[in-house]
Amino acid sequence: MSYTTIPYQKIQIPARGDLPSKIVHAPILKTALLYKDNEPFYFDSVVDSGADFCVFPASLGELAGIDITEGRNAFTFGVGGKETLYFHKVKVQVTIKDEPWVFECQAGFSTKMNARGVGFLGRDGFFDLFQEVAFNQKTKMFRLKEF
Amino acid sequence: MYSNKNKSIHQIIVNMKSTLTRSKVKTVNQLIKPYPGRWVALSQDDTYVVSVASSPKAVLSQARKKGETSPHLVKSPDGSTSAIVF
């Protein structure tokens, strides 16, 4: 049985509204969308056990070469409220301890997420790679247990 | 003979060197901090900024023109879209 433990990433949040500047920690993995033979680029995705599926910013999907609005669409309700996601079967690469892991999934693409520029690695696809995904908020680490 | 005392001094020097080396390498946070609200293309090993632009398309295009074919694109947080999730 093999475990991989990965530290959360520190993110510096500038002051906004009445909230002061602060540092938050999040389980983040470097991600790429592999589409046709297009040269990949990388972006950050949050490992999110609350997400049914992987969701990425539509702008990054288009940049990878995917015709986003050609996908099957579905209404969803999430943190950002109601929106239409466009779904495509995609090959996703995540980098875990400098090693590339590739999986296929039906991923949603969201225009609301364009402003933040990060994706979500959800249960369908990413979590299926592992027997267990555990988060330790105290140590700011998450652990992936392989099958 | 390599005494325990020498060993610990040696270890202290190694640790100091390691700390000095680490401190020279900027973190992703430090690299993107000067560009709030902008897209930043980092080298694939996250050690330096390749290009900065207002859209992911522009920043990727500029990075590739500079020879970085697979950069790491990061949207630097600002006051309006500061957090990843909320």
C-alpha cells in the first residue's frame, strides 16, 4: 500500500472590503488539460471532495483547444450560485510529487470560474484514482492512498 | 576520527547553507504578488516569471514566444477575486 503526502499550498490573499490581508492554505495540484496533440500548459486546481466532478475555467478549456459551447450543458448550483456548465470528455494530467498522473473524465467548464483561473478536482475522475484521499487541516497536508 | 562535536558543527553549516539556498528561491506567491489581478506565466519549474498579461490567452502566447512552451499560468489574486473559492 503506497501513500503520498502533499503539503497544502500557501496563498497570499490581499485585503478586500473589510477583510484584512491573510494567508490561506489549500490542497492544490498543478493541472493540465491534454487535448489532441496540443502543447499543454499548466494551471492550479483545488482538490475538492465536495465537487461531484472536475470543473475548470472555460477560458482555460478554450485555450487548450476545446470548443467549450459544443459540449453537453447542464445547470448546476454551487458556491457561486446557479450557472450552466458545458461538459466534455477530457484527459487531465495532474502533477503529484513531480510525477504526471493522467485520467479521463467528463469535466464541466465554467465561465464563472474564468475570473479565478483555478480548477476543481472532483470525485468523478480524480478521486477515482485513489483508494483514499484524506485531508489534515491541522498539519495542512493531504494524503493520497493508492490502490 | 570525526567527533560528535565536529559532526554537529558540520550539520549546522550544512543547514545554514541549505537555508541560504532556499531563501534565494522565490515562492510562487512572491513571484506573482507584484501583479494583482493579472495573469502570470511562470517557468515550468516555478522559478521565474516569463510573461504577464490581462488574459490567459495573451500570457500563454507571450510565454511561448519567449520559448516557454508549457508554462504554469497563475491568476494573481486581487481585491475582487482574491480567494480561490470564496
